[in-house]
Amino acid sequence: MDESQAWINGRETPFSQLALPVWDLGVVAGASVTEMARTFCHEPFQLSLHLQRLEASCVELGFEMPFRIPDLADVAERLVLKNIGLIDENDDLGIVAFVTAGANPTYLGTENLPGGTTVVHTYRLPLELWRSAAEDGVRLTIPKRKQIPEFSLPVNHKTRNRLHWWLADREADAEESGSRALLLDSDGLITETSTACFFAVIEGALVTPHSQVLDSLSRRMVRNAAAECGLKFEQRGIPAEEVPMMEEAFLSSTPSGLLRVRSIDRRVIGSVGSRTVMPELLAYWEKVTGLNPLHQILTRETPPADAG
């Protein structure tokens, strides 16, 4: 086998042949719910939690879910076993599962509409893409574009409706080349980035936004790590005016773990020699997963010849 295998609506297929029909509401309306887990040391991590959240999101948003969670877990684990041999021993896989809302009746009519599409696939984590961020920190820009309010779009669920994030990241990059968007809500409170949760150390407490953000599993990891390390942890509103008070800031996500924030709107966060909590939190990550994700990124010097 020289190509990753994937799974769509009950059948396996080569990754390159995955496709959604143009009438699927995942294409027409961006109406899909998704999850992304990953492997650590080639073993799936928190897969069941991600799939449980997928199911909960489908139930709350009214998506039909034709496949049982244990069956999807079996599919994901089988794909990992098949595809892990295509990557380097020091790399790992991302594991994606998503469910779309069904067919668009405008295109197909209203009788005998096919159901939605359920997909599970893997991909090699692109560690080299995060190397500069791991070395130098992430530069963030607060754009004019705001987070979509929860009464308009359920941002606490992981969906594929991402146009506002794409536009926000373009706006941030135009303001400062290479920076990423950190969105405020309509009240001027910090929310998150397009792919990660935001954290800051303010007056000795580790704080993170409490509303209008994804219900993130990586944030739960940070909260558990903070508890084990004896760090004060708060979920609260963080006004943008508190940026100058931040002693440290970082991002968390499932694929990349923790990445330091270097600056926000060109204001450097922290000072040389100041205490940082990230090493303590990453030590917890390594204890739980068997791997320090930051170290894994930093030791991936060049992309492998075959991405798998």
C-alpha cells in the first residue's frame, strides 16, 4: 500500500478518491460537524472523547448520525493501523471524522433524498509547518472582524463553517505579514484563533476565555495540567485592554499542543528571563501522552520525502 486509506459512508477508499457530491449540504451550506484527534507515538489519543463530542454536536444541531460511535472508533483505529506505516517513525497522524447535514433539496427535489455523508480519514501531521511558531512564537493580530455570536452560529461546536475565520486570517496577514487573527466578540472580549484556544498569564493566574469559543479538548488538557502543577486557572472574560498586563500567552490545539504567543498587535508578550508556565504544562502533556509535542515539532527539521 502506497497511499493512505480513508472511509466514507461505510466503505474504504484511497484518500485521493474521497469526494463529496455537489448536492451535499456540507458543500452547499458548509453544514458539517467535525472532529480531529491525533496519535501520540502512533497511538490514538482521546479518540473516544472526540467522537463523543461529535455525537453530542450532531444531536444538538439536529444532524442525522447513521453510524454508531463504537463503529466509528473501530474504523478510525483500523485506518491508523493501515496508514501509520506510511509515515516516519518520529511523525504522527491526525485523525479526522465529520458528518454532513444531508442533501440539498433545491438540487435533487424533495423525494427520496439521500442522507448526509460520514467520513473518517487520517493525515500526517505537518510538524514542519509549525516549526517557526515553535521556535519564535506566534504573532497575533486583532482584526476588525469579530467572532460570530453564539446566537447566530454555535461556535462552541466544531463545524466546517469557517469562512469568517479565513477572512479574519487574511485580514491579520495583511496587517502584519505572517500573523494570525485573534478575534474579539461584540463586547471587546478576546475569544480564540481559527485553530487554537487562547491563554494568558495575568497577575499570576492562567486565564482563558469562558464564552463564544470552542468547547476544546486541548483546553481541558491545559486545565488539568494547571491543576496538577498548582497553577491558578480561571475561565473569564478577557478584555483586549488587558493585553499589556499579560506576562505570558500561548495557544493550545489538538495537533500542535502548546505554542507560545510572541506578540499581539506587535506588542511583545512577556520579557526576557520572566517565568513561564509552559514547561510545566508540557511536562504534564508528556506524562499523559508519552510525548512532548513542542519537542516533536522542533526536532522535525525537514519534511519527509513521502508525506504519506
